[in-house]
Amino acid sequence: MGQLNLQIATRRDDTTLKAYFETPGSSAKRSIVQNILNFITSLSTGTELGPSGSAPSVAVSIEGQAVAATATITQTSTGAANTQTLNILNVTFTAKTSGAAAGAAEWNRSNTVATSATNLAAAINGYAAFSGIVTASASAGVVTITAAQKGLMGNGLYTANIDCANTTVVSFASGAADPTALTLSF
């Protein structure tokens, strides 16, 4: 799958741009798309100015070989104990002996690390706030979390072991830009 990145330098500051493009609520995606279209229209008509009051700078990058950043959580021996925690994208995930609620930041731990890892990956994938940001998979006691957005940006995602026994966390890394990307600047 190809990826099209658009970078625009404009007079608006970061706070104003963030407020313009972030729209809370159930119809947020449609509103954000409409705001993007309105913004691009203002570029084409000349009503949106660049940082110095002249024409804005626009860079388009087409990427197909970018690499997504990944993090790993490896459980050994009996893995995490009941109520021990991990930090995944600044959300505290808690190990439960049983009864982990679906969609909550918790997973059913197991003395079988493969089962515990499968349960943790399912909890990460089932956490609604992570939709479109990361996905998780499990194999032989190792959970691999992959950034949905390919490129360098995923390297900045945060994951850490708070107090889980027999658990090693390797934070997000290895995200890379497409070395063959075509960049056009206007």
C-alpha cells in the first residue's frame, strides 16, 4: 500500500492548526476530512498564506517502502502477576488473574506465557483509543506492537514496564522513512 504525505507551511500556529483539524465526537472523521478539503481549497485560492505572508510552501511525499516502528513485550517464566502493570502509549494496562473487562486496559494473565501474551495482544487491539494507532500480535510469549503509521513518527510512541515481573519491554524503534520517496516541493 502506498502512502501520500502532505506537508504545508502556513501562518497559522500549531495550536490553531490542531484546534482546526481535531474534531471530537462520533462524526469526527467526516468533519476532519471536510476541514482538510476546506484548507486545501484556501491554498488553491490564495486565501491561506505562508509563514512570511507570501504563498505557503507545500511538499508532497509519496512513500511506499516506509517501515512501521515496533515495540515488544516479552514474558518469561510465569509472566506478570495479578495487578502488575505496563505502560502502553501512556495508558496503564493491568494484569488480572481473571475477569479482565473487554475494552478495558487490562488482560487476563496466565502462568503460560504464550496464553498471557495472546491475552495482552487482544487487550491492546480491543482498546478503542488505540484504533488506527497501533496493532498487536503475540507469538510464543512475545507481544509485538506495530505502529499503524509507517515512518519515523512511530519511534516516538511510548511503552514501558511499570512493575511486571518476568517481563521485558523494548520500546518503539525501527520506524523508517521510505528511502525511495519522491518529494515534490512547490
